[in-house]
Amino acid sequence: MFDIEKAIAEWRREMLAGGIKSFETLDELESHLRDDVERQMLVGMDASRAFEIAVGRIGQPRALNKEFMKTDRRKLTLLRKLKILIFCRQGIPIPSLEDFGPIAQEVLELAAGESHFHHDFVGTEHVLLALTKSNSGIVANVMKTLGVEGETIRLEVEKIVGNWPAREVPGKIPFTTYAKKALQVAAEEARALRQPHIQAEHIFLGLIVVGRGVAAVVLKNLGVRLESVCEEILREMRGHPGAA
């Protein structure tokens, strides 16, 4: 029987032998590895095959060392801190509505209004769908660069979660745990960049940094690398520092 913990321990030894000398870096890579395995198993992959694919996606130690040397250190540090922050907290509240900019508030309203699925919750998938319909130029540019469209995302969401039977949905629909975490990350990102309000692009980044939930599975199924989404969002944000 496949032992995931034993396999990860062996993988860590191979990475150390191959040149990854920083335990902080190795811990971060292991976190990504575990998240990838978990996402694949959620959609039916067996643990052994999921581990094999995840290891292949992370790559070999020497190639990784080169990439780390080329990568913006500030970006990696920020995303690492955010990931540690959200997974160490429990009972995470949604930031106050006043903390969001106008377009970001619209995203929250659109997410809660995805009632054609007849769901009685707001998940990461609803937030992702809302982002595709928002008036954020940054989000639109990122979607275009990644080659994904709102309708394609909608169809993939429907494949995964499906339509529930038509019924009356309560007036105030609760956000799921991962959706709350994504919004909290969005707030932390806005503060780190010294921006007065949470914007739609921060919400998009929050979904990706959390890396869990249906939204992440949908993007993966569409062939989108979550790391690429982060890179594109941050690139657009640097190019439009005052965007709303």
C-alpha cells in the first residue's frame, strides 16, 4: 500500500541531495506538493499516481534552484507569509464590506447572486465566476492572457458541482471556509501593498494563494498553472498601481 508520508520523506532527501539547501524553501515546496496531491485525489486520482504527477510538476532540484534565483524574492516572501497566515488561523471572518473598493464589492454581490446553481453557500467557484463578470480591467487582462473565458469556467464549475434542485435560497448565503480565507488573503495583500481598499485583483490573488476549493480545481482542469495566475496578477498590478 502506498505510504504518502514515506514517499514525501524520500522526496525531501532527494531534493536536499540535489541542491535545495534551504529548509524554508523545501518546506514551501512540500506544501505545494501536498496541496497538489490533495487536489488530484479530490477528483478521483489514486494517491500514488497523484504523488507522481505532483513531483513531476514541481521539477528537479537544479532547475528549481535556477528558477528561485531568477524569481522576485519579494513576491515569494509575500506569498509564503500569506499562505502561513491563512492556514494557521481558524474561524476566519470576512473583512468588512467597507474595506472593499466599489468593483470588489460588486464581485461579492455577484458571487452571492450565482443563484442559478441553487446553492445555499458562496464558494470559491462562485467568487471566480463573479470575477469573470466584474468590471476590473486587471482581472480581464489576466483572464485574456491565460486564455480562459467566463463561459468556459462556468461550464467547468457545472461539471464539478452541478445544479441543485430549484428551491428557495436563504436571504443571506454564507461563504465557505476557503472562500473566507481567500477574502482574508485579499485583505492582507491590499495592506501589504499599502492600498486603502481591497480590489478585485486582490480577491483573484486570494483565490490562487489559498490554492484550494473548486476554483483552484476548475483552473487546473482548464490547463492553467496557479503559479502563472499569480505571476500575471502581480505583473498587471505593477503596471496599474492605481487601478480600482
